[in-house]
Amino acid sequence: MRTLFLVIGLLALVMGLIWTGQGAGLITWPAQSFMINQSQWMWYGASTAFGGLMLILISRKV
């Protein structure tokens, strides 16, 4: 269970950081992405990254 939480947490953290970067316009890959410069994706990304961080912390305590 620990490993599962850690892997899912790491994936969610990375995905959330990418979404946040795209929403802020810092990451412009792929060029046709609908997420670039869209502020709601900054919030979705930050929430996903936070959830991933919580899973990582939970995996360390279990």
C-alpha cells in the first residue's frame, strides 16, 4: 500500500506541476494545448499537486 500511495502521489505531483505551468503560460508544450494561459488550469494543477504531496506524506507515515 505504501508503494502504491507513493507512486500515485509522485505522478499526481508531477502532473499537477505541469498543469500549473501550462495554466500560467510558463510551459507552452504542446503548442496547441487548450490549457496554456488558462488560469483555471493553474488551480486544477495546484490542487492536483497538493493531493499528490499529501499522498506522498501519507505513504511515508503508513
